[in-house]
Amino acid sequence: MTDETQELGAGRAGAPGPARERAGIPWLEIGTAALGVLLLAGLVLLIPALRHAAVAAVHGETSEVRAQIKSLGVGGPLIIIGLGVIHSVVPYPAEIVNAAAGFAYGFFGGLGIVAIGWMLSALICYWFGTGVARPLLDRWFGARRFEHFEGMVERGGITLLIALRLLPIVPFSLISAAAGAARVPFGRYCWTTAVGFLPITALAVYLGTRLEGIRFTDPAVIGAVVGVVLLILIAQLIIKRSGAGDDGAGDPSR
């Protein structure tokens, strides 16, 4: 058999793999997303204050939304913290919860509440990464995607751990689980997580405090948006200079 024939045979033998992967439907991810939507909807329907707040939001009555959430007493912060914990298994835009907390409890109160929720979520995902069977994590996040981020965490060190948290497009739970799988020391993981997620979180909470009568020409709003863009650019620059994303980033076999 010639070298050319061997190469053609190898190509044919390897062809079905990617085809099968492309054809697969992520039923698990679809199911968990649907479950998350149903869970959030159930909370709104079962808790009168949340139901009234939702109705007020539809009608644009922002003052009533704040009043209804605050009427929950200690239950309001607990629900927001609970939503942060749910995020560890059901991904959704975290900025929604951050802005709602700022809207209802002000900047410092809202930031404190969501910080507790996101740290609990981060700890749960870290535990998943260290203790849950690897095939489950590969299935949950996608094997090549998870391996890529795990490799980035292993190679990048402290600076990259912080930078990855500054990118809203990178799922919070993915980086947390990858850090656990890469056996990042627990103490280092905790403080880099806090330092990394606080800037973006604080900006979202602040925008939430401006929801009532918000104007996109407001200098404070413009400043917050510019701040988010700058943080994203800084994070991308750090990742690029670290070289952590080069190995395997463009390799379709990963």
C-alpha cells in the first residue's frame, strides 16, 4: 500500500467522527435551559410579590417593581442569592440578576447580595470540576471547549484567571469548573474569582440603580458602558500576551 493510499484511507476512517459530532443535538443543554426557565417562571407565579413585580415591570411601573421586591423582606436577597447558585447548573445572563439587585437594593446593598450568590456559585462549580466525573463535564460544556479552557487555566496562571472573569462572553460556570479540573489551589481560586468578577458585576449593579428613568445620553450610563468595553479589551490583551489561548485555540481536533 502506498503512502498516498494510506493517507486517503486515514482520511476516510476519520471522517465519520466530526460528522457524528456535528449531527448530535445537545438535548442535555436544551433540557437544563428549559428547566431553568420553568424554575424562574415558577418562582414568579408562586410568590405573589414577584408576580406583582413582573406585572408592574410589563407596565413600566419601576417604582412598583422595587416596592414589591423589597416587600419580600429577607426573602428578596435570599432569592437573588439562590438565582446565583442556580447559575452553577443553569446558565443565563448574569447581568439580569445583577441589575435587578441594584435596582431594588441600591449599589452597595445590591453588590453585596449578588457577590455572595456568585461566590457560592463559583464554589459549587469548582467542586464540580474537582469531584464530578470528567465525561459529565465534557458532555455539559463540550469536550473540546472544556479541554481548551482547562488548558488555558493551567498555562495562564493568576493573571489569566482574573482576565477570564472579565469577559462576559465566557461562561462563569465553565471557567470555574475548568479551574477545579486543573486543580488550581483553592485559596488562589477564591481571591482571583472575587477580583475578576467584581468589576463587571459592579458596573451591572450600578446600571441597575439607574433603571428608573434611564437615559442613554446620561454621562453616568455612558461611563459605565465605556468601562465595560475597556475591561473586555484589557482582558483580551492579557489573554493574548499570556499566550495561554494559542495552544489548540485554532485546532479543530481539540
